[in-house]
Amino acid sequence: MAEPSPVVGTQDAPPRREIIYRHAVVVRVTHWINVLCLTLLLMSGLQIFNYHPALYWGNFGYRGLPSVVSIASEIDPDSGAPFGVTRIAGWSFVTTGVLGVSYDSEEGTVRRAFPPWLTLPAGPGLALARDWHFLMAWLFVANGTLYLVFGLLSGHFRRDLAPAADQLRVRHILADIWDHVRLRVPRGEAARRYNFLQKLAYLTVVFLLLPIMVLSGLTMSPAVTAALPGLFDLFGGRQSARTIHFLVANLLVLFVLVHVIEVLLAGIVNGVRSMITGRYVIRPQVEP
């Protein structure tokens, strides 16, 4: 009996890309409003900081009192040129060109804690900086409240941000860390959900850093602390709240930088498109 001839064209078809609906409308809208708010909050906040570029611990802070962090400009006794100095807990670092002293094509040498291109407004204007900061702060709080309500009622936090049982295993966590170290982008089934480190970062920002940012900002307001004096006990004083506010802002900037790098590695077009249209492309897993 003759052997059956092989059937032509029965090889498995190559895996195809799949499009999933990843982000709800509320998540997308609040995300972009947060981008606007945090950008303007940072720029106006740095301008406010420029008018007294030092941080203290406790309830009092003024020139002459030892500071935790300070950014200043000094004059070189030999050359007579200014240079920037940043002091952190007694340690001094020369930060000319970045902090304390920067250079501008029109103004030349600029002696201020943060350079003009990073602040709002770029020139002098403490009152305007405060107006921008307070306006964006209240918009940020309203936007964040909308996101929290939606996340709780829709199950977004439980479904998308709460780690699954398998993601809490030590082996899985170590694998996620190793993938991040190797800059390995998840594909296939792994790309359908956030990994453990992503979920941990988002939960930390949403439920820890942002509430601390808002409450520490309120503690710097005499009107608010007159009604809620317990905020002083929570943060250890008005100046302590200012220091914590500044440090948390830096942690948020670090989070944003890492987030942008992750988007670039995973595919900027796919990532940005998903936050605009809600649709995310799952690339197939390539077998070695």
C-alpha cells in the first residue's frame, strides 16, 4: 500500500498581531489632564522655589538657619566668576550649568536655583507662579478625584492594577526584575496585562505619592492649617511639609522618566495610540 503523500500547506500559520481595548475613556482623559497639570505644577513650583532655594525641617525656615537642602550661587575669589553650589545634608556639590548658575543665549550667566527654561514664568514673577501653581493644583485634585471614583466603581483598580496571585510569587517577581534589567519588552500573553513592577509603581504613585503631594501642599497653606491643624502633626511642621513636597515631586519626576523610557522601549506609537484611542496592539511572542 502506497504511503500517503504529504499535504502541502498544512504548516501552522505565523502568529498574527491582536488588537485589544486597553484603556477606558475616563482613564485616557484623566491621564492627559494629569500630564498637563503635573508639567505646569512642576514648572511653577520650581519658580516658587527659586525665591527661597532652601529646604528645612520643622516649622521654621529662613536665611541663616541650617537647611537640609539648598541651591545657591557663589563667586570664585580667583576668577570672580559665579558658580553654582548645591548642598545636601552638609555635603556640597558644584552644579554650575545646571543648578545655581546656568547660561542663557540672551541673558548670559543666570544666577538662580533652576534655569529659566525650566520654570513658569521664565522671568521674574512670584505672584504669577503661585497663580499657576494653585490653579493647576485644584484642577489636578478634581481630575484625580474623578479617576479615583471611576477606578473604584468600575473595578479598574481591582482588574488592572491589583497584582494577580501568580504575580506575587517570588519567582515571578524576580523574573520581572530580570526582564527590566535586560530591557526586555513583554510580548504575547505577557503583554495583555501590566507586570508586577508596573502595578507596584502605579499603585505607589496613585495611593501614596500623590496623596502625600496634595496633603503636604495643603499644609503649606495658613488658611488650610488654621482649619486643619492636625496636618502639622502629620508632617512635623510647615517647613517639613515643604521639604517632603519637594522630595515627592522629584520622585514623581523620576517615575515619569522611567515611564517614558518604558513607552519608548515598548513602542512609542503603540503606547501613545493606546492612550488616545484605547486600542493596544499585542505583538506575538517569538519563539527562540
